[in-house]
Amino acid sequence: MSPLPAFEARLTVDLDALARNLATLRREAGAAEVAPVVKADAYGLGLAPVARRLQAEGARRFFVARLNEGEALRQALGAGPVIYVLDGCPPGAAQRLALAALTPVLNSVQQARDWGPREAALHVDTGLNRLGVSAAEARALAQGPAPIGLVMSHLACGHAPEHPANARQRDAFAAVRQAFPAAIASLANSAGVFLGEAYRFDLVRPGISLYGGGPFERPDPRIEPVASFEAPILQVRDVAPGDGVGYGSAFVADRPMRVAILAAGYADGVLRAASPNGRVWFDGARRSLLGRVSMDLIAVDVTGSAAARPGAMAQLIGRDLPLDEAAAAAGTISYELLTRLSARAARASLGAA
Ligand SMILES: *Cc1c(COP(=O)(O)O)cnc(C)c1O
């Protein structure tokens, strides 16, 4: 795949594919502004290169979760864009938020008091019961002290389009936003963008589908892969019937097999739960993970492949092994798989930052 030899697992982030996903989300969003969510190091893909490319593509408002993420993003992007911090204004945070010109998404009456008469966003809870003020509290906060420039809520079940909670939350949000006629209104995450016009309001906040995850937790042809995670083969060995592979001999061969040992383990972000259902793409086919994932290594069945030799690269996530499929095999979702990719893996990017 790559002409250069690789000695460790490698994460390649395709910034051009990221830009195409942004364009797709903009098309789907119609008149609504697309404001990228770049929390958790842009879902593990690298905050600065991802956010700079999105800024170059015209994004003007960004969301992060934490104060320190907001500060890092301000450093990366400079003074221009609006940066919303979803944690809001926790006790003692007001000064640092103000210093970095961050906009807290206030989520309690106490936070509104602590932030005072400065411009803010407001999170209204409409059924997720995570962060946010009640509709009644929101109506009271519409009178001040903070001028609310953006009012938002978050869907609990957006990934399940038929779930009745979606319409309930949409209606509750449409009602409460009436109290903020001058504010930008925002409800939709990636899934919400695809739920129809009634969910889009003025601004949408996609994260995962920018980064290659399907909006409904399965591969989606409208969304392009962005992350490619590959690992080199370190050694190829023959095992005989009755031989165990890896810790605990959790896999025992029932026939002669060729086994490739790859330089990727849970310290690189291969979830231990990827055993026993995980797959790796190698030499034109999906191949089974054998036995337990260890810290530095995994074993893969390459029986019948003439291409298996040290230095050859296998794909764990990418065009041939979709992110959502790899996540499902490990009993999780794309979000967790991406954000667990560790700093040990080498990083590369395609396309301009
Ligand atoms: C993480 C997050 C998003 C982005 O969600 P995706 O499902 O990744 O598109 C949007 N809004 C809020 C409040 C979030 O916490």
C-alpha cells in the first residue's frame, strides 16, 4: 500500500475526504449552517489539522466539549471563529472562557449567574436528561442576564429515525426556541441532519459523519471514510491443529493455518472486545482475528495468502473495512473506536490542512 516501510500501526487522516463529507452535510442541511463538532481531538483524528481544514472550507462556528479543548482550538484557529464549549461555564471557568473568547453553552441557572451579562449559548434539555436547563428555566433565562445568541438541544435517539422520542424532542425544542426570537436555533447532530427538514432549524452540529461514521451507526454510502488505520505484519507463522494462539489460548486451530502477527494491540486502540468477532482487511479479503488482543499485537488468519510477509500492511479501519463495521464487530460504535485510537500509532494525513 505505502512505498515506505512502516514499523508501527499508522493512522492516516484524509482531509480531502473530510472536506467532501462537509460538502455532503451542507447539501443535506439545506439552508442550515453546518457547525462542526471537534471535541475529543476531533474524534481522535487530530484537532488542529481537522479544524484548520474545516475552517479553510468555510466553517465559522465550532463546538468542543471541554474548556481546554476550546483553548486549544482558539490557538489553532486564531481570533475569527465562534467556539462553543458544551460543558458551559463550570464553577471557576468564567475567566478562562472569556480570556480565550470562548462562548459557553450554559446548561444551568447557576452557570447563567456565574457567566453574567456576556453573550452565551443556552442548552435546553428536551428529553435526553444529560446537560441543559428545563423549558421553564429557559423561558426565565430569555429575560437575562446573558444575551443568548444560540439556543440548542440534543437528540437522545437520532440514530434511530423511527423512534418516537425524535418528534417529541423536535416539538419541545420548536416551542422553547420561540422564547429566543433573535437566537440561532440548533437541534441536529449528524443523525439529525438526515432526519428531515423539521430537525435542521438554523444550524446543525455534526461530528461523526464528518469523520466517516454513518449517521445511523452503520456504513452509509453518502459518507466517505476519513480515517485509515493500518498495521504492519511483524511475523508469519504456521500453526498446527491443536495449537493455541495468544494469551489464554483463546483460539485453538482445528487445521493447519498461516497466522500473521500484526504490530497493533490495545495500546494502539484495537479494542480487546474486538475478539472474537474482529476482522482485518488483507490481500483482498476480510480475515479473522485469532485469539485475544494483546497490548502490542494481534494475530490474524492469513491462510492461503501468498502476500503475507513481514512489512506488508493490513487494514483495520478504512475503505475496505468500514469504521461502522469494525465498531460493530467489537460491540461498540464508531465514536468509541475513533476516540480510542492512541498516540502510539504513527500519524499521517492526506490533503491540505
Ligand atoms: C457530540 C455532540 C454532537 C455531535 O454528534 P454526532 O452524533 O457525532 O454528530 C452534537 N451535539 C452535542 C451536544 C454533542 O455532544
